[in-house]
Amino acid sequence: MDKNELISLFHKELRQEAHVQGYIREETEHVVRHISQFGEKGFIISSNVNEGNVREIIKNELNYFSNFEQESV
């Protein structure tokens, strides 16, 4: 296994497919986010943004988290 394959596997298993106890995992076209079930800060663990969509996606995610009255990390 070469370096790029190892990095890809790491990203897939520990980010894209991650499940964190106490959080609800949500996957969209652009992000994998975790929403706390206990009022902790939510977070995005994986994304596939690019120069063309980064501002819109960040804006959407900040709005999304504010609807839960949770801060995002």
C-alpha cells in the first residue's frame, strides 16, 4: 500500500465513516457533520469543498448549526 492509498483509507475510515458516541452523524453531498445529543458543540469531520463552493457551504453550515442553537467547532 502506497502513501496515497494509506491516506485515502485513513480519511475514509476515521473521517467519512466516523460515528461518535453522543452525536448524530449526518452526511450531505459536501460534508459529514456530527450534531450533539447533549448540547455540546457540533462539528464537521469531513468535507469535499472547493474554491468555487467553499463560501456557500460554510455559510450554509453555520446557518444549519445555529438552528440547533449549537456552536460549531
